Amino acid sequence: MERNSMNGATNGVNGAPAEDQHHFLTKLMDMMITEGIDKANDRKNKIVEFKHPKELEKMLDLKLKDPTNDDRLLDICNDVIKYSVKTGHPRFFNQLFGGLDEYTLGGAWLTETLNASQYTYEVSPVFTLMEQCVIRKMLRLAGIENGDGIFCPGGSISNMYALNVARYQRFPDCKTKGMQALPKICVLTSEKGHYSLKKGAGFLGIGMDNVLPIQTDDQGRMSPKALEETIQDCITKGIVPYIVNATAGSTVLGAYDPLEEIADICEKYKIWMHVDGAWGAGCLLSQKYKGFMKGIERADSLTWNPHKMMGTNLQAAVFLTKHKTVLLDAHSAKAKYLFQQDKFYDVSYDTGDKSIQCGRKVDALKVWTMWKAKGDAGLEEDIDNLFSCSRYLTQLIKARDGFKMVQEPQCTNVCFWYIPKRLRGKPETKEWWEQVGKVAPVIKQRMVEKGTLLIGYQPDGDLVNFFRMIFSNMAVTKSDVEFIIDEIDRLGCDL
């Protein structure tokens, strides 16, 4: 059996004619551009060709056993594109990411081609310098002049870094002696904060029950008064609150916690202040909207995901800290086979020992390529457009019969209810709200089945199901915003 791909099963590169060596890659590249980019992100085409799991499983050739020739494999790859959600489509608003930046994509392709692992300078010289360049830029935007940082596999892991390095900073013996060397500790976070704090506490042995939620105001922002009261209560009980997690752009409501007031409290009680800005920290690139992050320079650490508001392809997540050596101090294991101290170059550039990983994928190139191409001004323009579109949608919702805002947006999240005609003008009783809560799931089903639009919905506290519209796709225009309103009204007019 012969194959024409570079890593052929029987006859490899040397056994195939030169013009056939890259047959699979050349065809696949053409397919990705035509089907996966041009057609997939055309507003005239569907965002998803939805099939139920069992149905899709029967349609796809996924079984692994016998070799498959390149042409058949290309057909399967075409099915992969056909039945996948087109997250680059300008009307995909389902998650805190979306869009398709060509410079980012180019950087991602180059990353995969070079297949580097970012633990030592000797195997990843360019990417070591590039990661440091991007991190220094992000630190400066956060008002930190001499800090450190590292790219992580997602914002949840970045938040876990915060939990660990803050614990090490307060109780350095925990690295070698474990939890038994510590007093009872706890984590304080907004009740609207991300669930990764609980997952991280469970993973690190702190315990999910020791993540204490702090009350928020009617805009979803952490209450400084409630925070200080909780700290005092913990101290009275002999519990040590060692880290406060503030949120800059909460997942559902897009709320920005009052960082200045939280920083005052953390300084008063000598508690590490972390800011989960995975979603909302991108506003630091905007002169108009960076005020949402006022006080960020006083935080000990920050999570920031360029793959969210900045529009970089998944994944690109960064943990930043003002404490220059804490990442290395907390995580280093000094593996002699990898981090030898007698190398012929400056071993301070071997950054892998400050990571919780060994092999670490290069994510910085995607961010660097986009930033280099667009510059600060281009990224600021993109982010300002996202905020502008969110404010335009808010304006349309307020003016359109049948739509009701949950609250004024802070970040680019716009949360609202659709009220069917049969419920309009009726008293807003408990039963009325129960009926409203059933509307969003039905409209969501219809939009997925039609493939015209993807928007998430959820309840929040006492609030019944509402739509959470996310603006993170740089390609979105005001005409797309108008389409959203019209399409939801069309899909829900008979409910």
C-alpha cells in the first residue's frame, strides 16, 4: 500500500514523486481556506448544520483501524468542517470567544508547522523571546513595570496559578511539606465569579467548601463592605483568607468589580489580590474603556485571555504577576536533565521550570502576529467596536416592543429577555416570569436548527432564563446587531 502524505504508512517522502509529497496538505489547505474560512464565515451560510449525537455518529467515518488513503481522508475532513460550529461566523455569539483573525490564524499554522515545546531556550529560542515580549507588553498595560508572567492552557489554569503562587507567597513551606503544614485557609471570590476558582481549590487540596462567595450589588459587582465583613468573620473563626479573587468582566453579566476599593481592603489585611480578567481585561487596550480596570496596577496578579476580547484564536491565556520570582520559586523542581545550570548560554531564558507543565505549546506566536500586524491602534479600534456594538444592541432592545433588558451592560455582554406577544402588557407575577423563563430555550433550539444565529442563555440567581449576548467577534457590524433583534423576534413571534 502506498501513501502520498509526508509521513506515509509504507512509502514515505523518499518513495513518492516530488509533486505528490504534499498532496494531502496542499488539498487540505485549499479546503480550509475555501470551506473552513470563506464559506464558513459567509453571512449567507449557516453557522451550524446541527445533528443529534447518535445521528452524527452514524454519518461520520470516525472508527480507527485500517489505513485510509488521502482522498478519503480529505472527504472526512470536509465532513469535519461541514458539521462543526463555525465560530468565526459573524453571527456566532454563543461564548466568550469568536471570530477569525487571519494574522492569528497564520501564526497558529506557523506554530503547528514548527511544533516547538516552550521549556528551554535551546529548543525554542525565538518563541522564548517572543513570549517575553508579549508578556512585558501586557504587564505594562496593566501598570506593572517589573513583573513576570506565563502563557497557560486557558483562563481556568491561569486562575489556578494564582491560587498556588499566592499560597506559596504566604506559606512557602506548603511547597515541600504540603497542606498539613498550613492553618485552615480559604479563598474569597465574588458570588458571580468564575467556577474555575472552585475547581482550582479542589485540585490544589484547598477544598471547594473553602471558597467563600462574596455578595454582589444589583449590577453583579463584588461588595467591598461584604468582603471586609467576611474577612473579619474568617479571622474571628481562626480561618486565614489568603487570596481575594476580583473579577474584571464576569462570565454572565460582564460585571467589573471595584478594584480600587478591593485593593484597599487587601492591603489592609495583607491578602493577595488576584483579578480574573480572562474576559474583560482586553479593555486595557482602549483609552475609552480602560477605566473599567482602574486600580489593576495594585493587584498582585491578573488572568488575561487574548483569545477572548482581543480576538486571538484559541487558545491564548496569560497569567501575570507583579512578583518577579514567585512563579519560579513556587513551581521549580530543577530537573537536571532539562534545566542544567552549566549550559553555554544564559539559563535565565529557560522559562519552563516556572510552569506547572513540562511540555508547553507555543501560544505566544498567535498573539504576537496579530499584535504586530494591527498595532496598538488597530486592537483599540477593534475593542472599541465591540463595545460600540453592545451599546447599539442595548439601544435597539430598549426601543423594540417585546424585548426587556436585564441590566445596563458594563463589558460587552448584553443580557435581555424576549417577551412573546401573549405575555406583553400583563402583570409581572411569579407565574408570568416562569412563562418568560421558558421562552429562551425554545428560541435557542430554533436558532440552532435553522443555523442562522447562536446566542447563549441562562438563569442567574433569582432571574429566569435570559439571553446573554456576547460581543467578541471583531467582524461584527451594526447590521449584524439589527439582524439579531429581527431574527429573535421572527423565531419567537408565535410563542
